[in-house]
Amino acid sequence: MATEIPQSHQNPDPQISLYYQTRAAHHAVVTSDWLAQAQAAVGHHPEDAVSDNSSLKSAGGEESGNGYSVVNEFNNWRKQPDLAEAVAAIRALASVIRSSQATTMMELEIELKKASDSLKSWDTTSISLTAGCDLFMRYVTRTSALEYEDFNSAKSRLLERAERFGEISYKARKIIAMLSQDFIFDGCTILVHGFSRVVLEVLRTAAQNRKLFRVFCTEGRPDRTGLRLSNELAKHDVPVKLLIDSAVAYSMDEVDIVFVGADGVVESGGIINMMGTYQIALVAKSMNKPVYVAAESYKFARLYPLDQKDMVPAIRPIDFGVPLPSKVEVETSARDYTPPQYLTFLFTDLGVLSPSVVSDELIQLYL
């Protein structure tokens, strides 16, 4: 049964993807072994954890049960431009545990489930939001040891696991950036599409490592997110060339690597991403250029699209700057599906994966 969301917390216009509204405005079961590897890879800084925990508490997580809204908490977190929507959801769910007045584990798990369903219902077009909530629930609540402890101890352990999962997710970009560095070589030209925070982290890390490369940024119509990425790269003295979206094939012979982000990684090993990714991958494949995807593991979703229309539609308004006759139909879909045969590698916080092994990783995450 679907959780009913108060009118004030609902998406004001369900036809428009809130995921893309946020992007425009701003521009997992995980094992303990993997946590240790992740911390070793990026360097565990105690001050980061202190900062994260203190900011969690200051975001409204101490409110009482009746006055607490997980959607409001989530909206507070997602106002931070550098915080992924899934991580904002994970931190909001962690605050549910902290503010809960439940007296049994069953009550607490029901409360968490309702909060998770509320977040997923708030924007059904966001793949990473749904996947992040599902992975959080599986990681945090799947531990048989909780059955043998008193409730307060069990709740403390639950909160500890929740905050640990939030920390892992928050540091995912740094891990991906580290793993990708061997694939960026001096003198290469990298084509990127739109604005991806994880791709920006990859390129920023390469620049900090004093690698010499240049970047072709597509404009990323209609919200022109590529302009923001080009501005960010220019701040790090990375040579950037801005392309109109239709100039991809024209410029591909100068490109050595294509690097894109992903809204979601699906069971086939393909990706769902910003509109235009599919055609870029098609051109790159035809010209034997590798296509690399940078995506955090909380974007791994239990989806298996069969074609471009076999997805929950994500709609965004498009303004052409001139009035159009009412009989003219405008394609407003915000994303497309790129099948796995057009992708070379996926750089994730779980490692560097070929598209063919993504389904195995998904099974491990959701098991």
C-alpha cells in the first residue's frame, strides 16, 4: 500500500521531474571489508566524520516524532549543490532513526519504511533517489544481531550503520576519481556531456595531479549544464572547448576518451542519463573511441529497459525563445537509455566494471 504524503510535501507538478529541476537550480548492501578499502583508498580523515555528524544534527534531526518531516529534512539537505540527491535521502533517513520515538525494532523499521516510501513517492522520476532509499533500507536493517540486543542498543547500532552508509556514499566520488586516473593520459582530449559532479571530480583530480589534457564540453541543451562544467574546469586551468550538441560527430575524430555520468545504472549494464548520451555513445562506438561512465553505486537500480520508451518519463520544460504554433509538438524527455554494447567501462566506488558484470554487482547489492 502506497504511503500517503501530505499535500504540502508533494511534488507541485508531477509532470516535471524534480530531479532535473534541482540539477538546473544548482547549475546497497556494502560489506565492512569494502568500507575499509574505501577509507584506505581516499584516506579517512576524522575531521570529515565530525563535520558530517555535526551537520546532520544541525539539519533538524533532533525534532520530535510528530513534528518531524522526512521530506522537509530531505529538501534541506538537497539544497547543497555538491550533495547528490541520493545522499540527501540517506542522511534524511538517518535522521528518522535519530528522532524516532519507536519503542520496538518492528515499530522503527515500519517508520523507516514509511519514510523511505514517502521520499520515493515525492519524485518517482529520480532513479538515484529510489535506488539510494532501497539500498539504505537493505544495508541498515539487514542484520540478525539486532534481534538479540535490547532496543536502545539495537537502535544505536542501526544509527551507526546508517551514518556509516551515508559516509560511504558521500565519499564515493573521491574513490571513483582515484580509480579513473590511470585511464587519463597526458595529451588526451576528453569529451564530456552536460554537468556531472562525479565527472567533474574525476577531471579536477586529474588536473590536481598535473596531468595535461583538454576537455570538449557539449552545451547540454536545454538547460545548458555544459556551460557550468566548462566554467568549473576553467577555474582549474583546464583547457576547455565548448561544443554545440550537434557538433559531436564533427569533433569526434579529435577525441580520445568520452567520459559521462549517469542518472542510473541498470541491470543490463547500460545507463540512463541526460538526453544526448545515447547518440554520443553511438558516434564514439562507430569511430572506435572508448566511452567511460562514472557512477556511484547508489545509482545502481533494479531496472531493465528494453528501449528508449521503456522508462518512467522524466519531463522538463523547454523554452526555444520564440512562440511556437500550438500544433507543433515538442519532445520534452530529459534522458535517454544507452545500451551496454556502447560502453567500455564503468568507474564506480565498487571498482572498475565492464558492463557485463554490472548485473552481478546488482545482485550483491540487493541480496
